[in-house]
Amino acid sequence: MSNTAFAFGLGLGTHNSEGEWLEVFFAEPVLNPPAVLVNAAGTCDNRTPLSREQLIALEAELAAAGETRQAQLAAQMAGSEAPVVAVLLREDAAPATVPEAYLKLHLLSHRLVKPHGTKLQGMFGILPNVAWTSEGAIDIAELPARQLAARMRGETLEVSCVDKFPKMTNYVVPAGVRIAHTARVRLGAYLGPGTTIMHEGFVNFNAGTDGPGMIEGRISAGVTVGSGSDLGGGCSTMGTLSGGGNIIISVGKECLIGANAGIGIPLGDRCTVEAGLFLTAGTKVVLLDSEGKPVETVKARELAGKSGLLFRRNSTNGAVECLTNRSAIELNAELHAHN
């Protein structure tokens, strides 16, 4: 058997009353684990919780192999009341279990892989829809009984959301970021150092920023934003989940998407989209020359990925126009000081 692998993680999870996994927390996932770690973890079954005896044996094997930190985690988890799982992904394949899916989401939020850097096909079918509450993850079918039990204790069970994905900050808080409203960043988001997510900003899984950047709009699934870019309040980026679209949308470096604007094409570097302008792939765009005179009309998709463009709407005739944008967006250094 090969001693190479894609990723490894020791996780603490939650089961429903049927013993099915609802979610898993990986404190220190490992990308491209060394051979000694792969050999030590090679017999683990990521569908079945480890017993205390198995964890003690794994600790000894990891310690003997020189994997001190993972051995310490195994020792700590041996005393856990929550179910513990060891997940070894021998290759980067689509996740087949809840623990595998959660390990891959952790890899993204821990900045070990970037968006589109791991295979996530079929994840929606794997992950259960869960009630995320003040008592942790609860199976939807079991929620009414848990709510009643809490009321009988004189307490209120707070349900923060019902979703397949939890908020990232209950699992990972990357260094060097600010997040004003944590519920608006899902686990599996990738936030580069220097990223600021304001209250109206949103970042989906398998999406994110290189950082630094100011995000007051929506970064949809699969969308990446380059360093130094600013997404204005209420703006939108089209993801790949709705409508069966498969075009990967990205925003280059030093771009500005104005408030309530939106894009359905990739932007190159130093591009600006005027506030309120939604630019889809089929939008007809009038190209202007250096004197501001119309030269040609094209569909926006023909400008995808090109740098130094300014998209605006003509206030007289309503036409969408494009001209060269000679200035780069400069973010306020003081706003992006996160230390």
C-alpha cells in the first residue's frame, strides 16, 4: 500500500441518535502528511468513531513515528465524550462521507488549499441539513424534542440557522482577518491575510480572497478575489451553483466593484465596475477609444479576464460602456491593519 496521501485529520464530531455524523471539527488538519503519519493512520476507518483504546494505541504509534503534535491530539481526544474520528484521504477524490467533507472544508479555511484546489463534487449530497444551535449541531428531526427539553429546564434553545454548512468561525479563525458578522462566512471559505469582511459582506465555501481586501458584497461559491480589491456594499458576484453555470468567476488584483453592482464575467487586474451596474456575460458593451468615442459593440464575455477596464453606464442613453481604467484602486492602509 502506498505511503503517500493527500490529507489527514483527527476530528471531534457530533452524532444524531442513529449514530450518523452531523459535523466534525478538525483542530489541526495536515496536507500532504509525511509517510510516517500515513503509516500510523493507515488502518483508520473514517466512518467509525475511534474507541479510547484505539486512540491510546494511535497516540503511541504516532509518538514512536515522531509525529509529536498529532500524538498529543490523540491523547487529548482519548478523554473526549464526543465521538472521535481519524480521516486519512489517500488521494484528492470527491468526499464520500461527512468526516471527509468536513476535512476538505477545513483545509480551505485553514489556508492549506485554495478555492478550486480540492475536489468537492457531490458534497451537497453528503452533508446533512443541520440545526445549528446554542447546544451545537442537532438533527432536524430531533430538534422539537431538544427544544421541549430545554424549555422544561427553564431555558431557550437558540437556533442560529438551519443549513448544510456552519459558520467558519466556530471551526477556524484565520490569522490577520476581520469579520464583522461571523454568520456570513461559511466553513470552507478561504480568507487571505488582511481581509476585512464588513457586516453586509458574505463569503461562501470554496471561495474567498487572496487578501488584503475590503469585502462589503457577496463572494459566491467558487469565486476568488485578488489582493487589493474592494467589493462595495451590496454588490454581487455570480457563483457556479445557480442555473447550472460552470464559468469560474474571479476578480483580479486592485479591482473595485461599486455598491449594488455585480459581475457575471471574470475581471482582470485594475478593473472598475460602476455602482449599480450588473454586468452579465451577455451584456452588450460599447467600447470607447482614448477620446471617449464609440468604436465597437461586443458582449461582455469577450472582455472576460482583461485588465485595466472601467465599466460604466451612459447617463444619457443608458448604454453600458467600457474604457481603459488607468488608475488602480488603493485600499486604505489604516483600515486594513489587523494587528
